[in-house]
Amino acid sequence: MNNLAIGLVQHSCTADIDANIQKSIDGIKRAADLGAELVVLQELHRTPYFCQSEEVTNFDLAEEIPGPTTEIFAALAQECRVVVVLSLFERRAAGLYHNTAVVLEKDGSIAGTYRKMHIPDDPGYYEKFYFTPGDLGFQPIDTSLGKLGVLICWDQWFPEAARLMTLAGAEILIYPTAIGFDPNDSREEQQRQMEAWITVQRGHAVANGIPLVAVNRVGFEADPSGRGQGARFWGNSFVAGPQGEMIFHSGEDEGVFCVEVKRDQSEAVRRIWPFLRDRRIDAYQDLIKRFRD
Amino acid sequence: MNNLAIGLVQHSCTADIDANIQKSIDGIKRAADLGAELVVLQELHRTPYFCQSEEVTNFDLAEEIPGPTTEIFAALAQECRVVVVLSLFERRAAGLYHNTAVVLEKDGSIAGTYRKMHIPDDPGYYEKFYFTPGDLGFQPIDTSLGKLGVLICWDQWFPEAARLMTLAGAEILIYPTAIGFDPNDSREEQQRQMEAWITVQRGHAVANGIPLVAVNRVGFEADPSGRGQGARFWGNSFVAGPQGEMIFHSGEDEGVFCVEVKRDQSEAVRRIWPFLRDRRIDAYQDLIKRFRD
């Protein structure tokens, strides 16, 4: 019980939804075979990354939670006896959609959901069109494997999100992600962006004395509208320990991985680096301002 | 005016205060010769790192601000026409001391001060005995070179400090530091700690789209009380750009360095990564709690 074995399923997606789901299913089974107790899927693993353009018909891809996809994976979680982190396009009501993570327990029940709080919007990533910002706050999800600090993609750039999860008792930070290179950028800029993405998340692990797992998709996806350049998702899923040390780092190919983190490491690290003791909560009021001008 | 040339002065210290001051003076002159407009000294550069043990006589090392040391360096700032970041042991009143950074303008005037807000305390770093936590908040210091987000050492582990400086318009984060290896730790643990120290700060640069400079002391200093194992300060002063990219990284030897950062880079980076646009200030209230239990 001292170690937690985490499965990471990193794959490409196409317009063939059934094929995408099958890849996730195969990945979960494979991760379970490797010994994983917790399996994390990438962001929006059921579909292509449809936010490359703004098309109202894409809302047809959304589904209710619980719904057909949670049913499929609930049966699988139960079969494999693993906790699974799904990432779905949630239809909450007509005209009200979220980017939502669902955590399934080993018995197939829904342990909890998290609705992406920080929504990006930049060329090729038109998420503000599709996703209403989350209204469930930063609440870890209680499971048989501990409290999971599930966040999603763009959240990973915000230290506030990681801190609030930590303060609420999260034992690990988990980020399903879909992030890629802009084909128009130089190779140097692409590398700088990918390294920044890894660094800021490792920084959250350090600042909070907590392990962290990020699972990103791979593969090139053209913009179906033909307007954008498409995106090459950079993979590089990784696991960091509570000192931000890299425990595992994948490449840009599809893969299923099982990585162990030591559960008692956080407490040991926080004893030598007691940041939670020394936070100046008397002087942090302005963090809830947009800007201090 | 588009680039900012920053001087970093990294040196060892002994019980010989005059010799320490001379090293800082020589360093500032050398940095100015190299073209630096801003020179950053390491934490408590005037003295040995006296916090290795708790001795009331060490309070004799404190001085008023303005005081003899600010006078020496004010004359030098004026002579060299540079902005200087000092780090001093401030005597504010009998029994009231701070760990304080002073920013000197090119004309020798005091542009502003910052009193270390987060105070560490762990074996060999008994700072809570010496330093009253700062009461000036997280306010950038306005200078002829822009708004400087001056923080000190332990502050560097707290994303809140970096964020508050950024929200108040800081154009660069500056950390005078004194951090070292515990000789009792394995080489592996020492490396993990140093890498965590670099990573968390690079993470602040990324999260805030702002360059960052950290200047750390070097050299072994024995514990004068004979009780502790002493500390080997790890140097590794560095400068990161607004994507967290390493622009400069020193080693563990004494040195004076001049490094240029591009002033317009922050705005360019924040346009592609508009984190300040997307912060969920409606959901951050609990950041001013000690813990969310």
C-alpha cells in the first residue's frame, strides 16, 4: 500500500470515435496487466481535438454524465479493478457544455467529477466557444486510492489550481491534457514551449510537495475546417515526484506505461520543506484580484 | 532600452566583514564594466550566513537602513551609474530585526526596500530566531529600470509571492539567496534539492510570463557553534526568460556575470499564453486559508 502504481495511456485520435474508445480500452487493460491501480487517460480521449475550429455541429460530440461513455468505462474499471480518470465533453443542458473529468472507482461507480476551471482560447484551441468554465471549484476526488487532485490541461499553467487542490488534501495532482506544437513555430520555440509546460508542472510538485502525473495525446490532427494549420500533439506524458524530480517521461509515440510513486514521500519532503507552515495567508488577499492596479 | 543587462555577483563570505564588503564592491564594479545596468548581490552578502545557530550576539551584525552599508553602496551605485539590489540584516528597533533587500538608484538614492515575507526555519537555517516576518507586503520597487519584483530566498518556493509581484506590475523577479547543501545528505538528494530550487523558480517565470534572476552565495561555511555540520552554498545563480528558459546558469565558483534579458519578451509571451486573462479569481478565495479542512 506504500506505493501507488499509475497507468498512463497516451494515444492519437481520429474522427473514428469507436476506434478512439477502443484504444483507451486496450490501454486501460494493458495498464492493469502491468499492475496499475490508477489509470489516467488523456484529455478528450474519445474524440479528435475538435476545438481547432468553431463549429456548432461539434456539440453533437458531447454527452451526458453519466452516459454511454461512462457506462463503457465503468464496466471496464470494474472488470480490471482499477480507478480510471476519464476526460469527457459533457452536455449538461442545451447550450451548456463542459470539459469534464470523471473518476471511476474500482467497482465501476462514479467517485466524482471535475469541470475544467481555466478555459484557454487561442488560435487552434477555441475552447471558450465550447466549454463553460467549471463551477465545481478545486475539489479533490475521494477514492479508494486516496484523494485525487484532478485538473485538466490549461489548469496546469495556474499555480493557484495546484495549491487549492493541495490545501484541500489532494495526495497527487493529475492532468489529462491535449497540447501540441503549432506547425508555424520554429523548432526552437516548440521545444521552449514543451519545456515550459513540463517545468511549470514540476514547479507545482515542488511548491506543494506532491507527486504529479500529466497525460497528453500524440499525433497530428488536421483542422477539419481547413483554415488552421493543424496541431501535432507533443505527448511527453510524465510523472514527477514531490521534489519535482522526473520519475517517468515518455516520448511522442503512442504508449501505455505503468509508473510507481511512493506514497510516504510527500510527508518526508514536507517535513524538510514545510512551505505549508510558512505561507503568509495574512498577505495573500490580492490573489483574488485581476490585477493590483 | 529594449534589453536589460543584469549583473550577478556570486561570492563566498567569511567572518571578515570588510573583506565580504570588498568582494561585493569589486563585483559591482566588474559587472558595471561588463555593461550591467542592474546589479544583484546575494542574500546577506555582508556577513557569513550567521543563522546556522541561534546566538544573541549575532544581532550585533544588524544595522539600520539607511545606515553604514547603504552609504557605502549608494556612493558606489552613483559612481558606477547602476541600480543595485542589496540584501541586509536590518535593525529596525531593539528586538526587531528583518531580512531586508534595499534597491539603490543610479543616483545613490534608495528606490525602495523589501522585507522578506516568508521566513524559513530548519536545522542550520534558524531564521525565525533572527528575522521578523516582513510587513511591507509584496510590492515591486519602482526604479529607472522598471518595476523590480524583489523577493528573498525562501520566498522563492512560494508561487503566491511571484504572482502578487506580477499582479502589481513587476517586470522581473529578483531573488538574492543563501541556500546550500546539507553535508549529511546523499549526493543524489543534494542534486534533487538544487534542481527543485531551479525548477520551482523557472515555474514562476512561466506562470507569470516574466524573467527571473536568482543570485546565490558559494563556499563552505562551518557552524561557528560547532553543533551543526556547516553548509556548502551551492551557487548556481541563474537567469530565466519569461518562458522559464535558461538564459544563464553559473556553477559553484565565485564569479561576476552580466546577462541580457529582452524587455519586450514578456508581452510577446503573455499574448500567446494569456494566463492573467484566465485566472479564476471568483474561485481563489481559499488561497488565504491555512488549509481547507
